[in-house]
Amino acid sequence: ADQRRDLRYEAGTERRLALVAGNAAYPKWPLRNPVNDARGMQQVLRELGFETEILLDAGRRDLERGIDAFVSRIQ
């Protein structure tokens, strides 16, 4: 039997939240794909029924604020 869990959203189930971060703009070593990867992950998670928040190229303070806000939401 296939034991993989079906992640699709079903009416009446728990609320699913996700925080996705993609940082590419590092001063010394910028990266090419994290922002696109984060957007792709956000899209897939939404299709699976998640409410998503996304942080793109967030500095340390913005990242900390975003995480704090997300944690407050899930508590």
C-alpha cells in the first residue's frame, strides 16, 4: 500500500501556514536562484492549500521581524 501522505487541502482540516524566505542579494556572494526558488515553493504550497507569506532578499532585521510575525500567527 502507498503510505505517502496526501498534502492537498481538504475542507474542514487544520489551517496550514508557511513562511518562505529567499535571499539572493548577499553583498560578497550574490546567488542566482533563491528568489525564484522561493516563489516556486510559495506557488506549490498555495496549490496544496497553505496560506503563505514570503520574504525576498530580506535583511537581518526584516527577516527577524517576518519570523516573529509568523510565529505570532501560528501560536
